[in-house]
Amino acid sequence: MSLTMPELDGEVLARRADIAAALRQIVPGEGVIDHIDGLRPYETDGLSAYSQTPMLVVLPQTTQQVAAILAWCSRNGVRVVPRGAGTSLSGGALPLADGVVLGLGKFNRILEIDDANRCAVVQPGVTNLAITHAVQDRGFFYAPDPSSQIACSIGGNVAENSGGVHCLKYGLTTNNVLGATLVTIEGEIITLGGKALDGPGYDLLGIVVGSEGLLGVVTEVIVKLTPAPECTRAALVAFPTVEGAAQCVADIMGAGIVPAGLEMMDSFAIQAAEAFVGAGYPLDAAALLIVELDGPVAECDHLLGEIEVLAGANGATSVKIARDDAERALFWAGRKAAFPAVGRMGDYYCMDGTIPRRELPGVLRRIQAMSADYGLAVANVFHAGDGNLHPLVLYNANNLGELEKAEAFGADILRLCVEVGGVLTGEHGVGVEKRDLMPAMFTPVDLEQQEALKAAFDPAFLLNPGKVFPNLHRCAEAGRVHVHGGKTRFPDLPRF
């Protein structure tokens, strides 16, 4: 039984009932959710400070059903928000009160593992880590590994061009996807790329990866599998200053060493992670680097020696090399759990700017100065090797105005990233979180060209409207974005 919505007038209620009835013809049984209790889990994603109850949720199981749903929505002017596992940290899957959430959770199968072509064909609802688990006994792994890899889905990874610890050496999602099946808003099914390393024609696959659900819905992905290395070694390197650790990162990369992973944590993050996991982190360190090398044994041993020299030159107080794979996994367990570890201490707002590595020392100093100015603590834990920062700004959601203060602090961090030659996002995407900061990086002409590309795929702006593009542009207008007090907010549409 559907819950009525007294805030909506009769005409809107009738339209909502018509939409549900039409979608049930395409996805029968329990494939359409319109009861309040069933809709609640879809109100927000990883950016939990924002929430909105969707009008409807539809859960297809086949590409043909997705095509039929999108074609019907296109003909009838119904807006659609694609959703994977809901782990987006930029509000990329935030729903609309008058829109349909198209959930891909039932697309959860690995369809093929092709050893000869070193690839796997997977559905978008497969979790990131499940791919590695499925192929590791064959001597392969899937390289991109976001911290949320146990939960995040491949479809979401494609939408946001996710990275992770090993993206420094092995690349982001875009470097590890060979092909995809895309369904357009008109219901057309398009095959992009394939099992070959490259193909003729325009690189539409490159456009779709990282497009944040604005161009189409991906229902199948061909991912590249990477052979497991002969040897993997990891080291914990402790420093008495953040600047020393940051400079060591620059020196490692400047020496031509490309670790499989090069992560950095400041004292706040170290303390939180160690209390949560017990990874053996040195609690007296101001900063910690986790350096992982892989390849032939002789190469790993040689490069570890070079890194020890560089660390010493930058004032390192200790270098602890993992004795075995179990201890190496423990090193990484602390890093992978850093976000929930900080979350135990209170609410936090996670940022995602990327900067040139040479700017790390200065940017980290300025973030600490901002922290003092705003009166909000910040924990730094990030992919140091490629300059992808993840400052966690702590605040108390129960204190009036603190969320807004945390957002302002985060916006200043992202403006700083652009100022020093970096970008607004490294892997979390723009979504609604960074949408209004896009003019800090792009000119009006830049944004108009990006929107023209969006219009080529989705001329009526029905797919994930209100995301990515700022309110002064037509994509945001299609999302009915309003401005309150000079700050763009998500639509003030009727709630259940």
C-alpha cells in the first residue's frame, strides 16, 4: 500500500500513481518502491548532510528493463537519478522529490572472466573488492581500490572515476576499464569499447567514465585485470613534522620511484586509526607515510633502501618494514579504516581536492591555519603520491551553523587547491557538493561546452539534474535549483 503525500496536490499525486503503474508494467513484482518505509534508505548517499525522499525507486534486473524505463521517462518528461551502492561522498546519488531513483543493486553478477584477454565482464552492482576476490586465485587483481571498496560498486566507480591507494602506479578507473554498455535516456543501448586495448572512433568510453550519471546508465563493464606482482613490500615511515613527510613524498617521486601506493596521515588521523584498528602506528609521530612497493624481489629491496635514505634526509624518526603479508595488511587496515575511525569522534565533512605534489607542504600548512581560523579540527589522510587530498573537517551537526561553517571551510580548501594549480576533485566527483565551486576552476565558456556535451546525450536534462553544473547554467535550472541567502541548495520540493 502506497503512502499518500498530503503536501502534494491531487494532480501531482495522480501523476505519481501513473508513473508507478507504468514502471510496474516494465519491472513487475517488487521492482517499484513507493512506500515511505521502502524509500527511506534511498534518501541520501555518503554525503549524509543532505537528504531528500525520492518520489519512486525502481529496481530493474536487465539492460532491456533499464532501456524501457529510460525510454518511458524520456517520453513523459520524468527525471531520473541513477544510483549504485550509495557510497558517493559528493551527493552524486542524492534523489529528487519529483524524480525516479533508478537503483542498480540487482545488477550484481560477474558475467565472465577472460584470462587470455586479462579482463572481466561485470555488472555495475558488483562491489569493487569482489572482482579481486574472484580472480586472485588466477594470479590477477583489479587495481583501483577506493577505501570503500568492500561496499562501493563498479557502476559508481565508473560514474565518479574512482581511484584508491594503488592508482598512483596502476591508474584510476578510466585506466582500468576497457568497455561498457550504456543506455541513453531515449532507451538506446550502446556498446562502448571492448576487450581490445583500443578501438576506432571517438573515445566515448573516456567521456562516460567520470560523467557522474549525467550522460547515460551503465549496465555492463569490461574491467582490466592486472597480474599479481612477484613481491609486495610495505613500510611505515614516521616523521616529527608534517612538512618533513610532505617533502619526502615529493623527493620519492622526484627520484623516479613510483610506489604501488604512497599514503599520508597526520597526527589526528594516526591517533584515530590506531585506536580503532591497532595497526601498530607510532602515536608520537606528527605524520606517517605508508609506502608500498611491488615487482621483482630485487627491485623492491633496492627501492626500499633508497626510500630509507630519502626518509632520513627529511628527518624521519623511524622506518618500519612489514615482516610479512599479514603485517602489511595490518598497515593498510588502519589507512582503509581512517574515515570510520575519525567518524567515531564526531561528524565530519570529507573533501577531495588534488594538488601538484610540490605544493603539499605549503597547502597542508595553510589548511592548519584555516582550521585555527574556523575553530574546527581537521584530520588529513590522503593519497599523497598523486596529491589527492582528503581533509576531514570535524563539526557537530547538533550545533546550529556548524555544518555551514564546515562547508565554508571545505570550500576554502578546494579554492586553495585550484589556486596552487590543482583541481576540485580527484575521485569523489562534483555532484552537489562542489557544483557551486565549478566557476572557480572553469570559465563560463568552459561550462557551456561541457553542458553542450551533456545536451548531446540528454537534450531534456532528465538524467541526474542539479548535479555538477552551477545554478546559473541550464543543467542546474533543469534540476529546479533555488538559491537561499546566496548559497545554492538542492530543490525545495515537497517531501513525504
